[in-house]
Amino acid sequence: MKALLIFNPQAGNGRAKKILGKVEKLLRDKGITPDIKLTEKKGHGTELVKSADISEYDAILTAGGDGTLFETLNGLFLNPNKKKPPLGIIPIGTGNAFVRDMDLRTGEFEKAVEIIAKGKKKKVDVGKFETENKIYHFLNIVGLGFVSDVAELAHKLKIFGNFSYTLAIFAKLISLKSFPAKIEFDGKTIERNCVFIEISNSRYTSNFLMAPNAEVDDGYFDITILNKTSRTKLIKAFPKIFTGEHIHIPEVETFKARNISVITEENKVLTPDGEILGTSPFKIECLHKAIEVFWQ
């Protein structure tokens, strides 16, 4: 198997570059010949995949965190070659939320390579979203409101790993506030005063079980809305987000939908797959089983 490997040496606060040799050896030992491309700056992964002759490869591999996966995915959809090779994910970043749906965790690169080598694949849904007159794609989530504020701060606290999100949550609770939003989904319209809105393709956001009923190949996104609430109630409910029980508290609403648009009175920053990119208003469409991923 010949593979294009997009490798982020700065993933995991720079720890990734120390295991590049191990990853390459593991791949070669499993009969996979990697054409390694190191990312050098934000957005570089997208550029590398977009400009590559992907018809030469049997697989596109991405090694890093959620951001590296996001860039690789968008490069694939921008590449002019209509036939997209299957995507293999090697989780070595700070956060690797999407792969939790295949029982992988950050740092389990040996297990990830084994999954790729076995060659079993699964067609999964892809989110296509439009913001600020630009189109992007995602595999994990798009959030706005409190979750975006948390993600923005967590980026600055990456030294603490997945715990950075927990630290950011408690820091951002100090300035907790809600915002009015109009949400249209599959022909229905609702108006809410929200703390956050999260649109999930997979179940996890960081290590939080945000959308426990989400499935990556069902043709739907799971919308989770936290309506206006107090700091005290949110702190009490916080442990439930690790188990998915938060969806049962009165302030939380959940819906499933294929097409979604969100309009807010003031522009809210978005976090597609944990990245800080775009603002509301935005539209999202579910591309059912649009890409193959190496799966166990």
C-alpha cells in the first residue's frame, strides 16, 4: 500500500516529532510505504493534500490532532481528483475526538497503524458547511457560543492536554451569558436563547460525550442546544457531560437533522472540529457516507 502521510510534527505540544521515526517504521513493517509530508504552518495540511496527485496513492493518512484531520479532510475535498482514497487517522495530537468512535485514544498510534494495515474501511458522513461565503468540511463537530469560547481558550492551554478543555470551561463560566438564535433544520424553525449550540457528526467533543446518540454514518447530525441557565446549574450538571446524561436535563434540547442553518443577532465564532474558523450565520449539509475511513 502506498500512502500520502500528512504529519504534524507540532501536534501534542511538539511531542509528535519525537515519534515520527516510530510511526514510519510501523507503517513500513506493515507493508505501507508512506510519502511523508510535514506540515509547517496552520492550513499547510490542506494545501499539501489539495495539490497532491492523490491518484498515486492507495490511502491518505493524517497524523496529528483534530486540526490536522480537519486540514487533511478539506484538502481532499478541494483536490480535483474525483476519486478520493480512503482516509487513515493516526491520533497523536492534544485532542483526537473523532477517533473515539472507533475506540481509539490520543497516543495509540500503534493501534491506529494496525487498523490501517488490516484494510477494513467504513463509509462515514461528512459535514459541508458554509460561512462567510466560504465552504469547509468537517467530520466531528461545529459549535458556537460557550463551546466556542471554551475551545478558543483551550487552544492556549494545550500544554494541559485534554484537561485544557475542563480548565477552560471553569474559566469561561465567569463570563457565562446566553444569546438569541434562530435555528432552521429540515423545514422546521425554532428560536432559542442559547448558551451554546453544537452540531455533531460523532459522539465526542474532546473527552466529553456531547452527543451520545450520534452515529457517523446515519445521514444525520445531532444538534445539542443548551438553553439559558445559571452558573450554579451548569456547574452541577457538568459531570453529566462525561457520561452523556446531560441531554436529559431540562435546559438541554436535542434534535437530529440533515440540513441546518443558524442565524444569530451578533456574529458568533465557530469551532469546526475544534478549530477557530468562521462566524454565524452559517449553513450545514450532511453528505451521507461521503468518504471512506479505515475502521476497526
